[in-house]
Amino acid sequence: MHDMKCSEHPADRMCETIDRIGVPLCVGIDPVFDRLPMELQSQSPTEAFKIFCIGIIDAVKSHVVSVKFQSACFEREGAHGVALLGRLREYAHEHGLQVILDAKRGDIGISASHYAAAVTADGPCDWVTVNPYLGADGIEPFLDAGLGVFCLVRTSNPSGDCIQQQVLCDGRTVAESIADILHGLGEKYIGESGWSALGAVVGATKPDEALVLRERMPHGMFLMPGIGAQGATPEMVSKCFADGHGALATASRSVIYPQGTNDWQENISLAAKQLASELEINGVV
Amino acid sequence: MHDMKCSEHPADRMCETIDRIGVPLCVGIDPVFDRLPMELQSQSPTEAFKIFCIGIIDAVKSHVVSVKFQSACFEREGAHGVALLGRLREYAHEHGLQVILDAKRGDIGISASHYAAAVTADGPCDWVTVNPYLGADGIEPFLDAGLGVFCLVRTSNPSGDCIQQQVLCDGRTVAESIADILHGLGEKYIGESGWSALGAVVGATKPDEALVLRERMPHGMFLMPGIGAQGATPEMVSKCFADGHGALATASRSVIYPQGTNDWQENISLAAKQLASELEINGVV
């Protein structure tokens, strides 16, 4: 059980945790049954997921700031998976990790308020990923519920380009225009750390675009998935870390399904530790 | 129990149901505890939601083609709410209604496949709402799982404008560009009815924009929320119904929380019947 006092503001709490751990690293927890260690595949999916995810949290908790749960992996198991996800968020929280729920919700007005309530219905949550297509109506209810929000700006998948990289008549890309909207919205949610509770999801695989977006959102923390399996390196994201606090380098598959000759939990621990040291070498802190 | 034979293709099945009922009307089920009939508010939220939603389905099933469940309303009750939502989808399906899950999911690749599995994990689903910001990667896994998809194109909330109505350098709005992408993607999912399994969510409150989008997506069914409480009328949407099949007029609050002097279920039945007759008068069929 982790018992340090925590700030009320999501970005301040994230910065405090980064300072305590020393490296702004996040591990994505995306359990897929066929990829679990063989010894777990004799269990039911939810039981296997429980053992696997608790094993990951125990293995990485000394090396990382945060875990990001991919909601879809749990939702596909139905209500049992949703209940398990709540218990796992509780477990991660008790062990001092900042909990990110990667749910990419996006709805308007009262429905966004319902989603903001939903993300803490079964267990705690510090930050949630949100889709920007509905504008401020779809984002503010999460912030007003006290959550931190990483709003999708630039994703790493190939087909994201055909929407996010379209050029507006004023010369900006759609992604840049969304970064500008978020910058404006996020101003009233800036904490004592100087960082806002409204941040952005920016794929780590596009470092040049990330730097442009970094300038447009000087107070917005970046959640940067794609380190490892998707091909991004700690060096590629290093320029997005203003004073070591401005971004979370996020790796999923390369940490939770690592190569290695030890038992699965030790392989995961070593992969997280290795990535943390690569971030240190690249001067992000 | 409804036992008519149904087509395998989601759009064909929707058209068959429209032909059987006679009017392309959908009722949105958005249960909010404080707005439930007083007699239900002494129950727990999930018990009250169950009675209320079954009451709605029984009241409207002769007048409407489809029910659209707002996932957020159930998710805010946590895993119990998610389980209930699955049972209610089953109930609606058994009574011959096309089931739309208004979940507005949007994620990429394998995560989108997980979400496609999730929407039928606890009960059946015919169509699901999906967010376009991630491009085709976030849409096709739902179609490939056999689901119909209503992809967000133009929403009725005020803050949607600042993203969806931005003008690209080629003169199209962002919403129009997404309609064009969906038109291309949807071609390979056209059924015998001539309609695609890939449709669009287009707010009923913006009839002029809806008509422009209608031309850009000639094979895409439109889910058109906003009739009633949000101010749209059957007359406003009537031009989007090509041969009576091309769109679903969707009303939520005005039908499920109606004014009236009868018991709540009878008020709901009357509101649905009234709306169906207004659609007929406006010549959508």
C-alpha cells in the first residue's frame, strides 16, 4: 500500500510521481489471451487477465510512473471484464501508480458526464483518454469531474493521416487545429506544476510532428504511445519532455510481452527497467 | 418473441424492419435516474433502469424500427450497468427491434477489434456508433465483425462546429471530407437493399448540411438524432429519406420522458405513435 500524500490536481500528481520515480515512463496494459504466458492460458480469460495484470503491476511499479489500461481488452470480456478492470485500477492505485484509462470516449453534454462518472464507477482513475471530434462539450465534463484528460491529437496508425493531416484553408493541419483548441481549453485547468489537466495523445512514432504540437500546447502533457513494438525509440521522444515532466513515454507490447529467458514476470521487470534507463540516457530527466 | 427470418446484412435487415413497421423511427434509450418516473426512484438505479427500459421497449415496439441504447447511461453504473445493458439488448432483439448501441467507440487495429467483440459480449447488437478520428483502422474491424456502423459525421452540439465545420484547403468542411472517406470505405459493404453497412450519424437539427452529406453518401444510412427535445422536426429530416430507407429519425427525451396524464408507459407509447404519424404525414415512407 502506497501512502504518500498526493496533490488534488491530476497534472501536479503526475509531476510528483515522475519526481519520485525519476523517469516519465508509462506501461500500457493490453492483455490479449493468445499472447499471455502459456502457463496462464489454462485459466478462464478473466482469471488469466487478473493474474497477468497483477503480475505486470508488481513487476513494473518501481520503474514506472503510470499504467495505461486499454479498456477494449477488458470490455471484450463483457461485464466481468469491466468489473475486473475496476479492481485492477484499484490495485495499481494502491501501489502508487498513476492510473490512465485508455477508453477514448467521446460524447456530448450529459452523455460525456455519464462517461466521466463511468470511468471511476468500479475503481479509481487519474487520467482518461478522450476523442476530440465533438469539441469542448465532449471534453470539459471529464475535467470538471476532476480527471486528467489526454485528448487524441495525432495517432500513429496509417489511416489516421487521412483525417488528422488534412490541411485547412488557414494552413494548419486538422491535428494542429485541435492542439490549438485544446491549448485554449486547457488554460483554466493549469495546476501549480505549470501543467494543465488537459493533455494530448501524440504518437511517439512521429517526432517531427510531435515537436510542432509541443509548441502549440506548451502546458499540455503528452501521452506518447508507440515506444518499442511500434518502432519509436526513447531518443525520438526526448525533445517533447520539457523539464522531464511534459510527456509520458509509453510502451505496451515491448514491455508486457518481452523476449527473455527468465520467468515472465522477471522478463517484464527487466524490460521496464531497460526502457527507464534508456530514457535516462537520452536526457529526458 | 419475434421469429421472422432476418437478412444477414445489417442494412438489409434494417430495411426489412422499416418495411414491416412502416416508418423509419428509432427511439433513443438514455435512462437518467433523476428523470425516471417517481414510482421507480425508490429502487436501486440498475433495478429502476431495468423496469424503465423494459417498459419503454414494450411501449414502443409496435411503432418503431429500432432502439438506440446510450451506453454511457449504463456504464456510469459500472459493471452491473454493463451487464444490464446486455440483457436489455437481448430483450429488444427478441421483440423484433434493430438494436443500436450508441457507444461512439474509436480505437485502432486490434483495439478496434476488441471493441467490436465487446459490443456483443453481453447481448446482441445490430449497429454501433463509431468515431471517425482514427480513420479506416478504427471503423473496418466493426464492419468485418458483421456489425452495421453509424460513424459520426456531423453532430448537433454547438462545440462540434469548431472541428467539424472547419474548411479544408480544397473547400470541403472536415465533416464533408469524412463523409467522402466513408462513402469510399462503405462501397464494399453494400447489401442487396442498395444500402451499405457503413452509415453516418448526422444531427437532425442541421437539415441543410444533412442534405449536402446525403449527396456525398448516397449508399449510407443516416442515424439522425435530435428529433423533439433538441428542436428538430420530422419535416426537417424528411428530405434525407431516399425511398423511406435511407435514414432513421431518432428521438430520445421527447419520447421516453413525455408530458402526459396517463401512466408513464402509456405516455411513452402515445409519444412514439404520435411521432410515427408525423413522419408518415411528412412523406418519408
